[in-house]
Amino acid sequence: MHAGLLAAVALALAWPATTLLRAGGSLWYALSVLAMLGVAALTWRRDRCAAPFYGLFLVLTLLWSVWEVGIEPWALLPRLGLFLFLGLPFLGVLRPRVAAVVLVIISGAVLAIILAGRDPPVRSAANAIAARGSAGKVQPGAGDWRYYGNDAGGTRFSPLAQIDPANVGALRLAWTFRTGKPAIPGPVTFQTTPLAVDGRLYLCTGDNDVIALDGESGRQIWRFRAHADGRGVAIASCRGVAFHRRARAGAPCADRILTATMDARLIALDAATGQPCRDFGRNGAVDLRDGMAPVDKGYYFVTSPPQITGDRAVVGGWITDGQKIGEPSGVIRAFDVTTGALAWAFDAGRPDRHGLPPAGEHYTLGTPNSWAPMSADDALGLLFVPTGNATPDYFGGQRRPFDDRYSSAVVALDTATGAVRWVFQTTHHDLWDYDVPAQPTLTTIRGVPALVQPTKRGEIFVLDRRTGRPISTVVERRVPASAVPGERAAATQPFSPGMPSFAGPPLREADMWGLTPIDQAWCRTLFRRARYEGPMTPPGLDRPSLVYPGYGGGINWGGVSIDVARGIMIVNSNRVGNTVQLLTRAEARRRGIRALSVNSHGGASGAVAQEGVPYAADLKPLISPLGVPCQRPPWGMIGAVDLATGALMWSRPFGTGEDSGPFGIASRLPFAMGVPNSGGAVTTGAGISFIGATHDRYIRAIATATGRELWRGRLPAGGQATPMTFWSAASHRQFVVIAAGGHPGLGTLTGDYVIAYALPKASR
């Protein structure tokens, strides 16, 4: 039986090993096949040489593994784990003392892997309540959370400090609210960050309903049912709402909640009652399709909250990736918060025209859009807009000069007029779907009003927000060239060496991973067959190009959080790649690839039609046949940067493998391997950062300055949302709130939970 098992594993490894060898990869896997077949033959013949021969094979495999990857437990696991397991039956033929020594060595190696993969211990909460310091008097409004990022600059920082490192371990579940089943078919995410104003929370569901809750109890006060039309939408999402307070206190709709929907409406609601504000637009809503060409279902919708600047609400829009020439305009528009009248528009194709298009015309089709949250500096009169790349995404031969000027950039607009004040581009002639996904974060660095812009590339650009000029060094570096006919890829790209990179080191064949040598050899072959010349390797026709970081980042929509009091930036990031290959139009027709037939962002992979240009594009995740990433862990990281110096203060793998595993089956192994994540952090005046985001279902409290985990709370679904914190005057407590809704694309458990944590009332 043992001989048969050895032979079966050897034969299973034979095909990927020989394929890898033909691709110019490592010889060791083919040699391993021969060695295992030889041992299998000796075992079948009951030859006493089988055990020492297999022992020699294990020793040589260990030496080769250490030579290739060093003493890295997660890298050694697929190279040695299966072979060690297959060698266990040979212990029975060894002398007892020798077998005991071998078993101790194997057990020690396994224990070392386990210990290397453990999170720092969770702090005990015993007697922490008594040691808690006083939060002091909270000024009116200081404990609110009035913007998506708590302030108009998106710092995600709260001065609240009642929950501190000494008592955070005593956090308890305060209440749970469930929003209910979505009213639309298809995938729906629940990624909202609630607002908190005067003891009430305001949030939106994935299908665009708006809900007001009592912050102390979680009781629903009102619910506005948007009845949004979700037809054609790949994944429905709403990440937050906006709040505006008018001068006429006490009048109807003096406090307004503004939200934008998947069917292109901007809606104003009375914060007191949830009823539409009838003086806004038409019966409380503005049709965002006004001025646009006819919009097909699923091509244009809004996922981020409006940005409030003065008495105006500004919205962009999400444009479906990679479908065709002439997709909807990426126009940015500001509306009067009271009346809903258009204040101005920024149309990249006509940047000097700020009103509605004349009769018979429309905003320019296919321009770069802005789907991420925006930021504003009212003192400077500037709105900061993160933009996407012009469609189609993976071939740019048809792009117009204004597409290349405004795509994948930060655009500063005058809040009064919509005029362009400056532009900083994070990726030139973007061919990788490296649109800017995160809110620009405004802070002060060394006395300079700064803008911090995270990117999917893992580069963080720090600019003087008055001028757009870099504060931290930015250099142009040559990148691989494109050989695609008709393409005109940029020769250089901007890099930010003055800040730590969160892209991860360039990949090598030795970095390819797997749970066994079999799927690892498969991944190594995939790497060898792909074109990869480091960062910014462009798409090609003859073979797939490896994009790393992939379109999920790097840093995605969760952005960064800044501890304003300490000048520390918290960054969570991904290290997961994907491949992209251009397809001729004939090949696209043969495969039946049509616009909106498959959306790459509706799941882990797919093809996009890119109709109107010579090539479609085929996108695939960099994963093994077992459904795990092909590169070795960590796949997710979290770290902190000293903004005054640009130095990396700490960095560590983020999240455990508890809810991950082959074929999507949870392993339940609580080892810190660093897992994919989506969402952001909030920092507090007590020096604590709260964050969910990870593939494992936890919200964590982390010491901002050191990275030490202080507490974690188990969530009923994936925490793919950015948490917030607020002060409840009813019980004089600080609450931490997160939406636990999961995400289909990330493969986390979905749900409809709003979860609130606080210190026990009895502690006061």
C-alpha cells in the first residue's frame, strides 16, 4: 500500500514537473519524481534500502529548499510537507532510537512552522476595566463621525480615547443590527461606514436603502427604501452616505442625508424622519443621467458617498471596466445641497465647459471616471478627485490626449467653479487597471498642507495639496515596453522612493507556492510561461503578462488612516497578482466574448470585450488548481509609516488562515500567514487602530505605534468595510462599529450585520 501511494504521488507530480522543466524551470521536481518512483519500487520489493534511500532524498530536498528560499517556514512547507508525510511509514523499519531522533526533528520542524505563523498573543482583559483612564470631557460634536473618513480630508482619525491599550481587551458586543435580505437579485456587498451625528448612525445598504439607528441601542429609527434598479450591476455596493447641516436649524430637512444609487439618482433625505426633501431636485432626487448620452443598464452607477464641500454635494461614478469604446462619461458634478441644481461639472473632454451640455450634445463619452471617495479642503477651496483609467482598460491605442492627461491621477478642482487647478498622475497611460481606488488623505507634514495618495501599485505619493508638487521624492523609472501593434505604452512610470513601497518585492519562480509540490510545480510553470519583467509589465498577445500587484492592489479602496496626533499612517495592503493577455478580435468572437457578457470584477476572473479596439482581454487570478494564491505568503500586510521621516515603523503579515483553505474550505488554522484583505482602518487618540478587512472574520485593535495586536472580535460575516468610532452621550461610552457583510469577490462569508462594541456600562 505504501509503495502504491508513493508511486501515485510520483505520477501525479510527473506531468507538472516535466511541464515545468520544458518551460525552463527548476529540475528538482523531475528529479523528485524519479527518486520517488525508485523508492516505490524498492518498497514494493521489500528492499531494506528503501528507507535510507528515502531519507537521503529528504535530506537533499531539505538542502535544496533552504538553498532556494532560506529558513522561511511558509516557503518550506510545500517543498517538504508532503514528502515528510510520505516518509512516516519508514520510521517503523528504523532502529527505535534512530526513529525517535527523526521523529523529534520532524516534530520540531512542524512546531517551528506553527510558532512562526502565530499572531502576537492577544492581550488579556483581566482587571483591565479598573486600570482604564478617564476619557475626559467630550466636547459637543467631537465624538461624531460626520464624513466617510470622519473629516473632509479622510484621515479616519478620531480623538476619542476612552478605549485605550489598558482596557481595550474588555470590549464587548454592545448591539447587533441586521439590515435584512437585499431587494435586488445578484451579488450585493455591504461595505458601508456609518456616519454618527448627535447620537444617531446613518448608513446605506448594498441595494441603496438608507437607515438611521439609535447609536446607543442599535434600534432602527427610520428606513428609506430606495427601490433601486439593480439590473445589469455586477456587484451592488454602497460604501456610505453624506451629511449636511443647514443654517436654518429646526426647519424640515435642515439636516440632510445625501446618497447616490446604482440606478444613477442623487437623493436628499430629512435626517430626522428619512423622508425625501421635496425642495431637492424632483421630489427629493436628481437624475444623474441628465446631460449624459443614453446609459445602458449596468454601465454607470455610484458606490461612494457624495463629498460635501460648502453647500455642494459632489459625485463621480463607477464605469464598468473594459467593455467598449464610448462607455458613459466619467463626468464629475457638484449639486446645490438645498435645491439639487447643478453648480458645475468637470468633463475631462471639455474641461472649460462647466454647465449642462447644450441641447443635442452630452458629456464626453469614455472619459476617466472617479469611483473612489473624494476629499476637500474648504480653506483652500479645493476638491481632490481620484480618477480611474479611460476605458477600455488594457489597450490604450485609441485614447485621446485628455484621457491620458486625467486618467489614474489626482485632479484638484476649484470647489466654486470646477476648474482644474492641478493634476498629478500616478500611472501614465494605464494598461493595468491601476485606477486610483482610495480617497486622497489630507494631513500636515512638517508644516506643509499635504495630500497622501495610496495606489493599487502599492506606491504612496505625498504631495503639497496647494500645488500638486511632491513633498516626498518622486522619480520616473523606465519600465518594460509593449510590442502590441497600435499600442503606445509609456516609457517611464512614477515611483515614490521617499515613502515605503507596499507592492511587495518583485516575484521569482522560487516565490511560487502551493500546498504540495504538485500544485507548486503547476504555479511555477504558470510563472515561467508568463511574461514578467518586474513592475508595469504591459499586456501582450503571445502569452499572458503577470501583473503584480494585481488589480486588487496593493492598496485598494480602504485607503490609509492617519493618526493625526502622532503623525503615523496605517496601511493595509495586498500581495496578490493576476495575469492579463490580449485576444484578437477573431479569438474574442470565437469565445463568445461580448460587452457585459463577463465582468472581470464580478468575480475572480473573466474576459472583457473591449469592443471598438483591436483586442479583447483575458484576465485570470494568479491561483493554483486548489484555489490558493500561487505566490507564497504573506498575501496581506499591515504596517505603519512615520510621516515626518517616511520611515517604515513596523510591518507584519495581516490575518490568519482560519477562514481560508483549498477549494474555499476553511482550514480553521489560526496561524498568521497574511491573507487578502479589503477595507480600511480607523485610528484613535488613544493610539489604537481598529480594522477588519481580512479574509478571516475578525475586527482587530492594534497598537498604532508598534503593531501589537491588543484585541480581536469574531464577526458573523466578513468585515470588508472600514469601521468607525463615536461617542454616545446616553451612556458616556465610546463605541466602535463595523459592517460585517463579506464580499463575493474576496470569497468571504456574506451577511447583513452592523456590529457595535463598547466597554461594559458597569465599568463606569
